[in-house]
Amino acid sequence: MIATRSTPFRSKLNRSKYLLLLFLPALIYYIMFKYVPMFGILISFKDYNAFKGVWQSDWAGVKYYKMFFESPDFLKLLKNTILLGLYKVIFSFPAPIVLALLLNEVRILTVKKVVQSISYLPHFISNVVVVSMMFLFLSPTNGLVNQLIEWLGHDTVNFMQNANYFRSLYILSEIWQHIGWETIIYLAALSAIDPQLYEAARVDGANRWHQIRNITLPGITPAIIILFILNIGHVLDIGFEKVLLMLNPSIYSTADVLSTYVFRTGIQSMNYSYGTAIDLFTSVINLLFILTANWISRKKSETSLW
């Protein structure tokens, strides 16, 4: 018998078959729930009628895109969304990095585990509960914060009804809710740094600050860059649930963002074509942000998504 010689591709496939089987559920999930629904973007180019269906609905072209760009709410929505997204990147993104660096300096293992556990827990609290807690603590009548303000001799403040406080409250709640969970990635990156580098630095007389600046930060820089690029890609993709739960007419001037506007116009008003057009516009801008951030990262460093 003449032995058949397997091709390099078949050989690699055979070696990786179990890994591919593990990957298969994730692949099916993304195809079914991420790629197949992309078919729905056609609705934004049609006068969609639920009874006629997508194919039978009349073609509208870019009618709904023009309607959105000419809307008096366009600039306000874009400004609110971009500002909230940028504040989230500026303030929320560095927070887990700082916490990871602080935890890395803790030498008492019990204290380190307790702090990690406490910081992780809020991530598992639903947005409904978090916003309810905010309303409870910030209540102008019997909220703990306003009781403290009164005790200090000042007038109470209705934080949840004041448009000037919305962005600060949203960002602070995001940091509190997710800082511990996002720290896990940076702690994993820190654990990969060779301990001998720190020993050599101590021998050379480097103090803690010099070790952090010259060993720790460069060691986790690739992880920071990758996560920063991914965060930039979500500048316009603000967490819809929490904003909607915090939203009320008195704070529309700062709190109304693209996602909540899509919900009101697309779902509540059943103008599906208009809502889909706005959502597609948001996705395209997010894609441009992530491509730009990745290009800059690739030019300035050796780390990028591709």
C-alpha cells in the first residue's frame, strides 16, 4: 500500500480539532445573534411595513438618514453621546488600572483577597438595582447624601432631577460597578511579569515608584492598548439600560443619547426605519473610531488588534 501524505492544512486541522470543537459554540452564537441580524439594516433604506415585510416594503433610499441629520435633535444627541462616551474613557478606563497597580503592591494576601472580592461584587448587581440605589441614597427628602448635606447646614439637592449632575452620577456609578471586574485583566497581565526583573531593579537601588514606572507599566502596556482600542470603539455605544432608567424629561438636555432616542422613535413610536437608520449611523461612527485608534496604535507601538 502507498501511504497517502496529508496536506499541511489537514494536518493542522487534525491537531486542532478539539480546540475547534470548543470554539464551535461561540462561532454559532456570533453567526446566529450577531451576523444574521445584520440583514435588518435593509430596513433603514425602506419604508418598512411590518405587514408587508422587508422585501415587499417600498424603497426609501437615504430618506431616514436625511431626516435624522436635519432633525433639530441631531447635534444635541451627538454632543450628549460623545461627551458621555469620552468621559467614560477618560475617567472609567484608567480606574481599574490604578486599582490593579495598588492591589499589586499589597503584600498581605488576606487584605488583597478581601479588597478584590468587595470590588468585584458590584459587577453582578443589575442596572435596575444600581439605579434604584442611586434614587434611594440621593433622594431629596430622606436620602443619606442629602441628610449629610442638611447636617452640614446646606439646602438639599435633587440630584436625579438636575441635568448638571447626570454625567457625573453616570460615570461614578459605572466606575463603582465595574472597576473590580475590569481589574482582573490587568492583574492577569501583572502576574505574567517576570519577578526577577523586580529583584534586579531592587539590587540596582530602584524604589517602588521606579519599579512601577519602568517594569510594571511597560509590562501591562499591551493589555492597556488593546482594551483602550476596544473602549474607543464604544464611545457612541453608551449603556442604554442605565441611561434609560435614569432618564426623565427634566434632564433630557444632557441625558438624552442616541440609544435612548432610537428606543423612543424606533420602538415606542414604531418608526422602525428611522430607528434603524440612527442605529446604523452609530455603528459606522464606532467602527471609524476603532479603526482610527487601531491605526494610531500600530503606528506608535507594536501592539494593535490586527
